[in-house]
Amino acid sequence: MSKTLTLSLSLATITLTTALATTTVLAETPSWCGPKQASLALLDGFGGNSWRLVTTASGKEEAAKCPSITQYEYADGQGNTQKAISDINSMAARGINAMVVFGDAGPAVLPALTNAHKAGTIVVPYRVNVGGEEGVNYAKFIGSSFVEDGKSWGNWIKTNLPDGGNVLFLSGPAGNSQGLDELEGMKSVLDDKYVFINQEPFAVTNWDPSLTQQVLSAEIAKNDKIDVIVSDFGPSLVGALPVFAEFKRSIPMLATSDGNSLSCFWAQNHEANPDFKLFTVATGNDNVRLAVQWAVALATDGTPPADNIFKAPVYEDSVSGTPNPVTCRDDLPGSIYLSAEMADDAQAAAVGQ
């Protein structure tokens, strides 16, 4: 073979390899990632627990799928409403093109979001209802199927407690929209045979483990019979459930959200507690991914996702094993969420373990 032919074949091979690589990159670029370059910020009202750490890392991971995002920023409001507002104002003033906002303070952050929106920033609040209207106060609100979570819990309770019983519902801060939506879903399924024994609309725990233990201890002391506990943050119960042993009572049925610490607690304790059945929905870390996709699509001229509501799937059922049995990964930190898309080892790194 001549040197000229060999060189021609080599160049053809290089050209073909380059073309295939380019095609692969293009195929892997999601449709919500458009060609226009943009900057993106993720803002938390509070970022200081393991759920937020995994969620924050998930949002960054999702944004990294789009090569058009040339700058990524993060801000933690640290549970301080004024700092959260300041973070929003600061990102807008710096000219960040798009921001995804977990508005823990609810409508209190709406004026800041509105100002950023009117200044031309793509503003996408998610998960927590901040009030206002799409197109007026922000570009898009990305919700979560909390009503559907409530229906899932209610249907499981009906199946496993068909004759009715006493239900204790624990949620976060007073009046939070998540708990109210979940209660609406449960009450659409459960009839008067199921009595909610907590103060209406739910027992307030602020999703704080130490307060959860105090609240649960008080409820056990007040109520001789608790047939099922419903909680929208299951891992916060791990330190509280042993209180039942102090009252010489079995841990009751639990309908909640998943977490590795909770699954491992069930694995270690269900044999000694014959009433302890466990049902979980995915805890929803990936809600942020849908919000990021929308923000990126609007900022880069990509194709927006079809959905604007994150639908958390049912995750575990200790009774039926469908779609998954309760799974404990005791080789991994308790503070991760096996239902999340992020790889388990990446979650462990995100929570610093």
C-alpha cells in the first residue's frame, strides 16, 4: 500500500471518529438544553440538612448536562428570610440569566422574585408555593404531587387497616402548603372510620428530628391507640420512634417518605414490633431536576419539559414488596435517599460521609 493511500485512510478514520464523537455529544445533549449560552443560580431558603445537600447536588448535576450553561452559582438562605431575599436580589443584580428558587419562606420572597422577573431574569420557584402568577411574578412554578402522595398513603392505609383506626399526621412548619396538600389527598380517600387524632390540620414538627421526638412523645402519652403514623419526612422519625418502647407499645404502621436511615431502622426493629409496617413514596430530591430543566430551557432556547409537576413515585412497601421491598444499605450513610437519581456514592460525598 502506498504512503499516499495510507495517509488518506488515516485521515478518513480520524474524520469519521471525530464525526461519531460529535454525533454522540449531540445525542447526549438533552432537548431542554438549547444553543444559547446562559448562567444559572440555585437558591435555597435553607440548605442545612441532608435532604437539601443531596437536592442541591442533584440540581448541579442536572445543570451540568447542558453545555450551554457557562456559569453556575448557589446560595443558601440559612433559614433566614431576609438573607434569602438578599440572595435573590444579589443574583438578579449580578445579571444571572436564570434562577431556580426553593422559597422556604413562601410568599415573603415573592416581591424579590417579582423584581427579578421584571428585570429580565428567568425565575423558576419550585416545590413550595410562593403565591403570585406565572408570567407576572415569575416565569414558571414547578410543583410537586403532594396531593397524590396523600392519596397513595390513604389507599395503603385503607388496604392495610380496612376497618378504620386512629391516624397521627406529622408535617413541617405550621400552615405549610405541602402538609395541607397531603392532607387533602388523604381525606379524599379515607372516610370517617379514620380519625385524625392530631391537632388540625397536622402536628407541627418543622421537619426537625428533636421537635419530632417531643411531639411524638406527647401524642403517645395523650393517645392510648395510634394505628398509623403519616409523616412527610420519614428520616426525621428515626430518633423518635424508639419512644414507643418506653411506653411498652409496638411501633405502629408508618406511611411516609423514604430515607436510608429509616429503611435501616425498619430492618433492625420490625421483628420486635409486629405492627410496624412501612410504606414510602420517593422523598422528592429530583423535584429540583425538573425545575432546572425548565429554567435552562427558557434561558437557552431549549425545548421545555412536558411536565410542570414532579410526580414522586411510590417507592417501598414492606407488605407487598411492590414496587420495592424495604431496602437498607447499611454500608452507606443513613442520610442518603435511595429513591434519588443521583448515584449512591455521589450522595454520600454530597452529605460529607
